[in-house]
Amino acid sequence: MVTATSSLPQAETKAATKSTQLTREKIRAAWIFLTPMILVLLAVAAWPLIRTIWFGFTDARLSVPGSGEWIGFENYLYWLDYGGGDGEWIGILADPTWWRAVYNTVYFTVIAVSIETVLGLIVALVLNAQFAGRGFVRAAILVPWAIPTIVSAKMWDWMLNDQFGILNDLFMMVGLISAPIAWTSSPDTAMWAVIMVDVWKTTPFMALLILAGMQMLPGDIYEAAKVDGVHPVKVFFKVTLPLIKPAIMVAVIFRMLDSLRIFDLIYVLTPNNVQTVTMSVYARQHLFDFDNFAYGSAASTLLFLIIAGTTILYIYAGRVNLSGDK
Amino acid sequence: MRLRSQTRSLAQTSVLAMVVASFVTGTAASAADLSIVSGAVGRDIEELRKHLDMFEAETGHTVSIVTMPASTTDQFGQYRLWLSAENPDIDVYRVDVIWAPQLANHFVDLTEAAADVVGDHFPAIIESQTVDGRLVALPMFTDAPALYYRTDLLEKHGATPPATWVELTETAQAIMDAERADGNDGIFGFVWQGAAYEGLTCNALEWIKSNGGGQIVEPDGEISVNNENAAEMLDLAATWVGTISPPGVLGYREEEARGVWQLGNAVFMRNWPYAYALSNSDDSAVQGLFGVVPLPTGPSGEQNAATLGGWNLAVSEYSQDKEAAIEMVKFLASAEIQKDRAIETTRLPTIVSLYEDADVLGAQPVIGEWLPIFQEAVPRPSAPTKANYNQVSQEFWTAAHNTLSGNGSGAENLATLERNLMRIRRSGW
């Protein structure tokens, strides 16, 4: 670029030096502005993460201050020798409760996020249409998302109560059930109660992200489809859905990350039930309730790896699909 | 509105207290600003505030209460976290009888400070709070559950309080059926604590122990829980869920059970002494209509069992004013306050002489009846399992909860439990 305009070499060189200097100054300023944020991120994100991973390789206990000897992978997997060829594998990777927690978490994530995506899409379609009072409805639908999870969980806990709960009362009044159901304590319904509350809470978030995607769509495509007389259902599947797919993908990844580490809802609704123990609940239990800080740290590390792995896999798979469509 | 005015008056009081404190500091012993953390069921906090107000008036110190959720399992996690972080904000902790061995390192040794009063308490309770020769907490009140029953309903249907769990099952079923036939739709036979938490460990330990099934881990460290008597009782208890007990009992803690009972919707309830005074209060549907007997015995057992509970007060090693904190602990554990607690809220005193006190027995005769129940109470295996107790308890309540919710038989779940406990124990507790 510089060589192309060589008619005024001297002026050009001057300009070039000036621009490089400017660029350099800009970069320097950028670094000055970025440094505090990087430092904060290192302090609140990177450092705790590194500490947690490190604790996972030690025998640290909260009841013994200053403890924490390096023991390698013993928290993860360890052959406990009873002597005479007898023994068994212990550690997180050999703990059925951990795998139960992994299964619960994945089960919860897949079901809850799927339902939320479909419902969120429907709500977004409705909110995208022109109707009187749309602004009010858009604001109103955000209410569940605005309530702190711990508050809405406790609220639902009371509504789901088998003796005093309004839900049982309503269902019995309309004749859907004949006897009150103990939603949160019965093993058959506990997980579904949690899923239902999560769907109630996070569908607005899904709807909002998808709605934002919809509002970016160009109007002329729809006009063309209308002129050609294409059926609205076909328009939705052939035009709207492919165009808002990136928005949906982003919304899903947000929700997925969130639900893989779900803790608060379960801690309030169904604490300690094996049917609903998730990876976070398991890690917390070992970190604080049991005297197993190192073991809990190892579980947290695995949780981190599983979430990171899922995200990478999802982004990778998502891209492949996108290019496959074209 | 009310909350705001309370906050304001609280703010005013504390400002006033600070002003007063700044005047007093020169002359009297310095007034401290203390805080106590406590979980609560029933009227615990209201009552604690009353006693702290008395303490404040007497000493000039100010004390604020940090409240906690009712579930002991939740409280413990938070306390461990605070203590490990050497939190100086909390001076006094109200701790469960089973926590002493697990948190001992973080508490002040009270042996010397309490030397003048330890002799008044039951030696067994003092011993339970002594770890490696250090007295880590002073007892506030002790606890042992009993069977609450409806005198009116038993009389109406010609039944007597049950002596065995089988009798209880039959009586509860019969009365419940008869009452429901009469149109009393909401009534259940028996409510207890079936949620997956420490309370279920207490309930299930009573079933097993009362059926000759041992106490999970014996004092010498032996894992005894996997036996026929224990399995038999777990299977019997599993038949209650959905029949004489509401299906939701699998999510009930103390207060949920009391809620059903106090509305008049249960024939029997297993609960701690605190529920006695509350059930007799003016807004209770069962006021004057109930009695208390020791918990029943199992079909293959000889002796009934009640789990030993109780709450104690410990001073944090990280408190900035240990002397004032110890003063507060001694005040709250004193005979005078324990007596008031017994009369107002039927909390069992830990001071021997109070069981012969005319005022206590006159106001709450049931305290005297409770003495033998608590004296024979069975401790949870927190002493032999030491730092592993919480994990042992969690494994135990999971096995019980699984059996109750129809997830495998008692025998199957106890076999799994035994294997898991052996893993936790490894070479030694």
C-alpha cells in the first residue's frame, strides 16, 4: 500500500511514521485500559480455578488448618489394597454417586433446555407479531427471569407442597388428580418438578434472545414470500428458522452452560435427594458438609472439564451443521 | 411498614448503645459488640432475643443474632465454611450435639472458664462436648424425641397409645380409616421426618435400634448396620409412606411434620420436645387434646430408643472478644435461663436440679416425664466416626430414603450402605 503511492516519498514517509506512532499510541492506550480488567479476571477467575485444580491433587481438609499434601490422582482414582490381591478402586471416578450426579445433570440439561427452546421460540413468535399492548406483554413475560432463583425456588417449594400447596389444590378442584401429590419428595416427580420450575424461570430468557434475532430479519424476504403465496408454515421452516438459527444456537449455549452447573434450584427444592443430585450439589457436599475439601475440589475440576468439553463439542458440532446447510 | 419501623428502632438502639458504650468504656469493663449464630425451629429466635436482652441489660454488651435455616445439615456447611475462613464476625455458635468432634479445632477450650458450673450438668452431656480433654461447648438444652398422640381420637376409637411400631401401624390405620369414613378427609395416621437430611438419620436410627438392629456404627468403630433386624424395620417404615403417612413425608422435616400435626391432621407424630409447648399454644387446633409417650419398640426388639439431640454453645477461636463471648455462653447456659426455656418452650434442661424444680414441674409437668426418655437416649455414631460422621450420616439417610421411596428393599440398601461405609472407613475412622 505504501509503495503504490510513491509520487511524494517524503510526505508519505512522514505520514507513515505518524500513523505508526498513532497506532502504537492507540495500542498502548488499549493495554492501559485493558490491564485492570485482565488483572481482575486473573484474580477472580483464573486464580480460584488454578487453586481448585491444585487442591484436587492434595489431601486438604477444612477441619485441619494448613493441611494439603500433594497426593497425585488419589482423589480421582486409587486402588485400595486390602492385601493378598484383594482390594477395590475408590475415588470419584469409581463413585457411583458421582456418575449418578453426572447422569442427573445431563438428563436435566437435555430435557429442560429442549423444552425451553421450543417454548421460547413460540413465545418469541407471538411477541414478534403486531398487537395492542405488545410492549406491556414483553415486559410482563420477563418477570420470572427477573426474580432471584432462590426466591422463585422457595415460592415454588410452597406451591408444590403436598399439604398446603396451591398446585395440588387446583388440580384436585378440576379433577386432574384424586389425591395430593408430593411433587418434590416423590422420586417419580422430583426431577420433573425441578425441570418445570427451571422452564418457568428461563423460558423468558430464551424468548428474549430469539426475539432479538427475529427483529434483525429483513422484511423484503417475507414480502417476496407473500407475493409468491407461500404457506406461512413453510415460510417459518424455510425462511425464519434458518435465519434465526445463529440466535437460537447462542441462546442454547447460554442455557446449557447454566443448567450444567445447576445448584440453587435443587438445593432449595430437593436437597440431598439422590434422584436430583447434580454435579454442583455433589461437589458442594464434599467441599463443606463432609470433611473432604480436596475430594470436592477434584469433583469441581471434573465439573469444569465436563462443561468446557461440552461447550467445545457443541460449538464444533454447531459449525459443522451450519456449513452443511449451505 | 412494620419491618421498616423495626429496622429503624434497631438502628436507633444500636446508635444509642454505641453512644452509651463510648461513655461507659472509661469506667466499667469495656462493652463488647457480639454476635451469635443460631438455627431455629418454632420460637427459638424470639426466645433467644428475650434472653439476650436480659444479658444486655445485665452486662452492657450488645448482641446481634445471625439466623440460619432450620435444616441442621445446611447450618453445618455454613459454619464449617466460616470457621475455616477464620471469620471474626461471629463470636458464638449454637452447635448440634454431634458437631463437637468435627469442629473442635475452631472452638475455645471452656474447661477453665466453666469449671464452676460443669458439675451442675448431666455428666454424659458434658462428656459429649469434650474432645481430647477440651470442653468445646456448654450445653444450652438437650433433646430427645417422643411419640405425640391425640388423646381425643384414641379415646373416641377405643385405642391405647402403642408400645410397638406394629401396634402403631395398626392403630394409625384403623383410626385414619374410621375418621375418613366420617368425612375427616385430611387426616393421616403418623407424621415424622422423612426428608433426606440429618433428621431422617435420627428417625431411622430409632427404628433400627428399637428393633435390636444396633446403632449403625458401634462405639468400637464396627459397622453393624447390615443386619436382618435393621432391614425388617426399614421395610416396615416403607409401608407407612402413602398409607398412614402422607406421601410428602419423604420431604418433611420437623416443622413440616408439626404443621400437619398442629392443624389437627395427624393421629401420631414423632417430634422433639419443642413441639409440645407450641402444640399447646392458643392458635393450635390440638391444644389440650394430645399426650406424649416414649417411642414404640420394634417387632423383634426389646427396648425402645430415642435419638439423643441437643444444642450447645461454642465460642469461636477467631472471636475478637472471647471474654465477653464466654460470659454470654455462660449466661445462656445458666440455670436461670434454662429454667425459663423449659417453662416457656419445653426445652429439656441439661442441669440436673431443674428436673426437681417446683416451678418447672408445676408449669410443664411433661418435663419430668421426659427425664427417663432422654436419659436412655441413644447417641448417633459421631464419636466413633469422628470427622467422617457427616458422610456416614448421609450414606445412612440415603439408604433409608431409598428404601422408603420404594427404591430397593431394606436388605438391599443396607448391603450397599455397608459397602459404602467400609469405603469411607478405609483403614480406620
